[in-house]
Amino acid sequence: CHASIIDGIRLSTADHIRYRHLDYVQLRDILQKKRHLYQHVFIVTESVFSMDGDQADVRELVAIKNDFSAFLYVDEAHSVGVRGIKGLGTCEEQGVLADVEIIVGTFGKALASVGAFAVFSATLKQMMVNKARTLLFTTALPPINVAWTQFVLQRIPALTEAREQLKMLGQMMSSTLTQEGFPTQASHIMPVVVGSNHAAVELSNYLQQQGFLVFAIRPPTVPENTARIRFSLTANLRAEQLIEVVKAVSYYIKPTNDTV
């Protein structure tokens, strides 16, 4: 999960245990052993993960939290606007909107604004308004930003065609990357892991020289020796542009049959 989530958990001073990425068997095992020790337990996850573009099985997480009387917290930062019929995110896409206790998202990505939001019960809202130190001592957003966010938010549900276009582009680029020896999941976020920091920066510089704005992602954002470039797609890109950038990556790296 994103570093901000980990920092938030640390600020809460609650006990926390991290389960392996998308490993719901381990999560169940942890809850089986530890759940009885606590009055309240929160399962916390991103929906679409920001570094690999893979996706949580929120339906399975809902089933787990119901089995263990837990709360489920889903961070939809990379999903709001681009997933679901109305763009409400992965929880909408997987049909579990009403089953998640806390849904968090950002206005700073698909909505092209600033700030963030949390959706939860009135009781939790009152608790956060009165108890959340980082909220109490945060300056409110300027009215112009709030107005812009509202302007975009009102239009998000109608952008179904753009979301379908983005999905198609993600599938096409994933297929093209895989054919070139860089297997990846179909998503609007896709990495090519190159290993060293130097290799990632050099590849990023090369792609920018070719006219593609692609950045290097390095530790501590990702684990050591997994530095990468990360593609972040938008619906207004053209298929031929994506084919060109994949060819540029392939030309630069010259993958062999044993490329991972």
C-alpha cells in the first residue's frame, strides 16, 4: 500500500500487521490467530495499486471482513474516475459499494484537482471531524479548487465511453508489452521493471528524448533492485502512440528470451 496509508496507520498508534500483497490466504490466517485479541479490526487495502497497476479482489475482502466481523477500508486513489460504470471506482466495478465501511479517494488524479475524500457512516464522520488530528489542523481547500472539483465530479458519471476507451488501450498495451517480452497486467498503470536506479533513469531519459513523457520510479517508492519506468495511460492517447513507445522500450533494452 501507499506510504501515506502506512504513515496514517502509524499515527493512529494502533497495532498493525502487514499481510503479503494480494495474499488473502495469509490474511485469513492472521485474522484466525489474532482477531480475538482486539475489539475492532480494520482491513486496509488499495484497490488499484499504484506501482504495478494490479487490482485487489474487493469481493473476497468483503467476504473476509464479514467472516471476522472487521471493517474494510479501500483506497480508491487510482480507481475513481476510471473504473466502474459511473466512474466510482473498483468497489462499484466489483459490485460491493454498499459493503465497504470506508472508501477513500483523491481529487488529484483522474479529477485533475487537489484534495481527497472519505466516504463512511455519519458516526465515523463525527468521530473523524472531532478526533482526527491531521484533519483538525489542516487548512481548508480554497473555494476555487472546490468549485473546480465539483465541476469535474458532476461530469465523471457520463464519461463511460472514455473509460471504455481507456480499458481498451490498457488491454492493447499490455498485450503489446507481453509480446515484446515485458509481461504485464492490463491496466491504466503498467510498469517495466529494469532493476537498477541508473537503468531506470537512463531509459526514462531516452523515452523523453523520443517524445514520450515516462518517468523512472526508484527506491524508496519501490523495493531495492526493482526500479522501473511506469506508464500511466489516459483515454485521449492513440493506439499507435502506445505501439511506438513499446517499440522504443524494446529497441533500447533489446530483451532476450530469458527476460523477466
